[in-house]
Amino acid sequence: MNILKKMTVLLVEDEVTILEKYQLFLEAYCSTVYTAQDGEEAYRSYQENKPQIIIMDLYMPKLNGIELAKKIREENPSVFFIALTGHSDRETLLSVIDLHFSSYLTKPVSRTDLLDALFKISKQVDENYLQHLPNGYSWDGKTKTLFHHEQQIELTKREQKLFELLIDKAGVPCGDDEILFYVWDDDFNKQVTNASIRTLVKNLRKKISKELIQNQYGVGYKINI
């Protein structure tokens, strides 16, 4: 749940008493909580604040939750939606599925159910950021940090960029030209040779398991995933 402490939430609910109750609860778990009481106000808040999680009543004035979600999803495929509704009809449920809502909660929504929905999102966010690798290694894609059994491994700028490239390629070998262009992009016009890559890989392998980065002869380097 620690990841939620860094996330912002937009809560959309037209009933003031429910809005205030959920707001107080959410503020205990999330970084910032914005509120809105109708769909149009919610869309303006989204455009201004760009929250990462939107918890919305599906039946609200001016712009309902499904219409709001469609507008936002066109602009942002990665925002997380949680639906709150007093109804549970098939058409609405199918729309929620199509728009990739994280959770669909029927009112009255308990704190436990809402917390479970937030926990589900926190796991999704954590999995998106953290890449687990063999032999106890992991790569945090958000901070560009390599760990071994939760112990951070100090990398130079170029070692970090090389590791990031290999992770992004997900096991597909990277040729010398691709590595040179990506890792030395800031001074590519300077004298950089294939020997520079060999030295970089050699130094990186001194800090990690040698099996983690493999050399596919005649093709290039790849990460062992």
C-alpha cells in the first residue's frame, strides 16, 4: 500500500455526505484527494490535476460515469478507474469491462471493499514498476534502480542506461549500434567504439551475476529474463 501514498485521487460523488465520508477515508491512504460532484466538474478537475486514480459514481448529473470514463480513457489509457454504483445492470457492467475499470463496487460501499480496491491498484502499479529477474535481482522501472535481494546496486550513468535498454528489449538481443546510440546518445559524435561496449558490459558484470547479461554471438547482448 505504500505506493498509494504517492498517488493522487479524484473522487466524484454527487451526494455530499457520502463524498465527505469517502474523502476523509481516502486522505489517510493517498497523497492528494480531489473532489467533484458532477461529471463536467470531474472532467475539468481531471484536465487540471491529472489524478492517477478516479473513483466515480456511475450515475451523476451533467455527465455520467461511463461517458466521463470514455472521454478520459481516450486521453489516458493508464489512469485507474473505480466504479461506485447503486445499480448493477448488464449494460453498465459491460461498459465498465470495456473501459477497463479496476473495480466495480455496489453501494453502500464499505471501507473494507474500497480499501481492497485500492490494494488491487497498488499491486498493479507495483508490478508495472518492478521487474523481477533471476537469482534474486529486480529492476525498478520508475526509479531506474537495480536491486539484489532488496539491496540497491550502485550503477554508473551508462551502466544504468544499458541495463534499462536490455530490460526494455525483454530478452531480445541488442546489437552494438543500438547500444551505442542509446547509451552514448549525449556524446555519440565523440570517439566511441565497440570496445567501449565490451568494457561497459565487463564492468557491469563485476557488480551482478554474470549469467544475468548474456552475449549471443554475432547478434548482441540480452538480459536473462
